Amino acid sequence: MGSSCGSQTTDHQDRVALAEIELCGELMIAASAVGEERLSTARIDEVLEVRRTGGGAARVPLHGQRVR
């Protein structure tokens, strides 16, 4: 018996939610380690593995990791 479309959608949503939770956790760890009141935009981009381009921001693989 194959997967239903609804099941695939739920699986995708679960993976997206888990990735978002992981990124939030990484931001909280970075924020707790900084002596300043706020993380700089550059540090946030570094933690989230975002590279700014002329047209905005794009998540790019850094350190040999895959883009989620």
C-alpha cells in the first residue's frame, strides 16, 4: 500500500518544523554565548548559514553541510 498525498505532506511539514526548531536552538545557543544584548545581523547569518547577495539572502551550504 503506497503513501497518501496527505501523509507525504505531513512528513514534509514535520521535517520543516524540526529544521526550524533546530535553527531556533542554534540561535539561542549563539545568543547565550554573546556578551552583547543582541546578536549582530552578521552573526545571525553565520549561525543560520545565510549568505547575503544583492537580491536578498539565500541559505547556502557551509562547512560541507547540505542545505535543509
